[in-house]
Amino acid sequence: MTKEERLKVYAEATEIWGIVGQYDQCIEEMAELTVAISKFKRKVLHNEYAGQTEVEDNLIEEIADVFICIEEMTNLFGEERVKKAIEEKMIKFKNEIVEMKKINKN
């Protein structure tokens, strides 16, 4: 599906469920991603869910759901505004990494 097609789907979803419904859906999807990450972490660190490939599959599904929500919210609030905020955050993140490397050398 192209980006343009996805944007049309988001517009239709907003028409049907309203903007507040879309905000709520994003909140729900992010919560589900939190749970999926937690389960995956327990699988990796503590060998819980041993042999259950669906834990990783579920994590990937939830990442996709949140990606969709991020794209939808980015469209609602303006792609340029979001890109600018990402750029600012990445500069800050990079600087934090540089500082941590300096600390770790000591």
C-alpha cells in the first residue's frame, strides 16, 4: 500500500471514529507495544516463554501497529513539524552518546 493510500485510510478512520477515537486507538496500541516488549524482554533475559515464537511475532505486530499510529499522528500534526522535532531529538541523543562514551573511557 502506498503512503497516499494509507493516508486515505487514516482519513476514513477519522471520519468513522472521530479524532478522539484515533487518539484513543494510538494510546491502546502503544500500551500493547509496552506489554509485548516486556514479554519479549522476559523471554530473552529470563527464558520465560521458552519455545514460544509467537512472543517475537506479537512484538513485530505491535511495532507495526504503533508505526501506523505514528504515521497517522504525523499526518495530523504535520510531517515537517514532526521531522523538525525528530532532528532536534536526534542531535540531543547523539550528544548524550558522545558524553557517555567520554564517561565510559574514564
